[in-house]
Amino acid sequence: MSKQPEDIIRDEIRALSAYHVPDSVGLVKLDAMENPYALPAEVRAEIAQLAAAAAFNRYPDPGAAQLKARLREVLEIPPGMAVLLGNGSDEIIQMLVMAVAKPGAVVMGVEPSFVMFRMIATVCGVRFAGVPLKADFTLDAERLVAEIAEHQPALIFIAYPNNPTGSLFDAAAMARIIEAAPGLVVVDEAYHAFAGTTFMSRLQDYPNLLVMRTLSKSGLAGLRLGLLAGRDAWLAHVDKVRLPYNINVLTQLVAEQVLRHQALLAGQAAAIKAERARLFEELRRMPGVRPFPSDANFILFKTGAAEQVFNDLKRQGVLIKNLHGSHPALADCLRVTVGTPAENAKFLGVLGKALDT
Ligand SMILES: *Cc1c(COP(=O)(O)O)cnc(C)c1O
């Protein structure tokens, strides 16, 4: 064998740094927007029964018909719209980019936003055009419309609310972008449970709109289930990119069962929203800390010496996300996921001490 990795592996892949997931063993985990509440014992018992009876020797239903029917009802997917499932919404982002990856195609997004949009485009060999948000992390509609005209993107991703900023973009500005786009616009509603507004009900209005959701931030991050809703004229093609059986037997059974407990999930989301308000107020009162308003289950905040504060927190047993250095607009920014009241209290206590020193 004479070839080296640099001869064989594509340049853009070698230039990437791997998506880094830090070790969180023994730490209060407030870094990844997980729901801090476990499922209650009675729901776990139902899951145990389903698992005991599951046909693990068979392939899963490739169309996940029962689960899709439940999702249609619970997520209020408009009648007539098609549904595509992914092993997390990350997989759906990948399917979409692979489906549009013609030579010269452009995928567009705002920045700072969810890093997987750019990363997946890069991995698929598609050019990613990132359009900066305004300094207050709102949408720069004028600039976006201009960049859309210039780059003619096949696909635009907009997270609504946005990660890592937490901002919920102005709906009228979003509509302008959907109308200006020559291709598809995917509104990524990963944080829908904490936002209370949606483009799902607008699918009828826009032939180029797709809406993406995930169960990850609502308490089922470990199951890996994401969903894309929109016109079959688009989704029928994206579905050809999907690997058969991408939603495994357990995910299909468990998600379908847990979604029967709507009130439970809604109650957890309500508790997280109440804690978000409290956490925001506490952060706002801390000298030297500037939290940004959030419609998601996390809060972005700016503080001096962010890197040091992050490391101090970690030493004291609290893991959050350090965004300093990831994008110029995120200098001195840290992101904390809203946890249980006890976790948030611990975070605030340790943060107060870290800022004093
Ligand atoms: C977390 C997140 C996702 C990915 O969710 P999975 O379904 O777990 O893959 C997608 N989009 C945004 C904006 C996110 O923050």
C-alpha cells in the first residue's frame, strides 16, 4: 500500500475538526440542551413491556406507519403534508443536503447558528454560504434577501428559535426569506416545545417550505428521532436518500408510546420554561453578566474571561458550553441549558463564586 490518508481522504474532510462531545461523567450536565427530567416509573414500565414483546429478529417497519400516525396527531401536521423520519434531525439535514448536492449547489444559513448545517454541507462537498445575524442576534432580512439573490441557494436552513443564541426570529422577516428563496427553506424547530410559535401551520402557504422537528430537546435525546414535514413533491425525493430501516424497532415503539403521554411532556416543558425565566432574571442581576433573551431551553450569556469561568465551573462540577472562539459574534459567550431547579441553583452558586475570583 503506497497511498497515505492525505492522498485518499478529501481535503475538506481532513481540514475538519471532529464534532467534539466532552466527557461529562460526574458533572451536572448543562451543556447539550437535554431535558433534565427522567420519564416517570409508570411510563418506564410500559416501555419495558413493549421492549419485552418487541420482534428484534425482524427489520423495523420501513415506513414507521404507526409512529408517523401518532406524530401527525401530536405535532399537528397539516392534512395532505408528507412526513419523513430521521435518526435524529441531524440525519434529516444530511439527507436534504445529499439530495440537493449538484455540482455548484449552495446551501445557506445564518451565523452564528447550529454548526451541523455548515458541517454537513462541507462533508457532502457542498458550498455553505453563512449570512451574519445582526449584533443583537436578530435576522438581517435585507442582507439575507441580497445574499439569496446573489448565491441562489438550493436550500436554506433557519433554526427557529436559533441555537446557540436562543433568539426567536421575527415571523415577518422569516416570511420575507421564504418568499425570496428560489429553492427550499427548512425551518428547524428543534426548540418548538419551549417557543410556542411555529411555521408548521404555514406549510400550506409556501410551496418551498419544509418544517423540521426533533424529540431530542423534549426528553428523548437518547432515542434519536427527528421529523420533516412538507409537500410530498419534495419529500418523495428526499426519501430516496434515506437508508432503509433508519428508525429502529425500539425507537418506533418507545416514541409512539411516550407520545401518548402528551400532558407529561407538556408539563416538563412548562417547568423548564418557568426555570428559564428565573435563571434569566438571576443572570441579569449578576454584575458582569449579560444574558440574551431565549425562547429555547438554554440561555446564552456574555461574561468577561469566559474561558476561565467555563473552566472554573467545570472544576466545580458543572458542565456548560463554551462558545468563545467558535465565532467572532460569540466572543466571551457561554451557553447554559436550563436544568432542574437544584441544578440551576448549583450552576448559579458556582458561577457567582467564579466571577468573584
Ligand atoms: C439539537 C439540534 C438539532 C439536532 O437534533 P437531533 O434531532 O438530536 O439530531 C437540530 N437543530 C438544532 C437547531 C438543534 O439545536
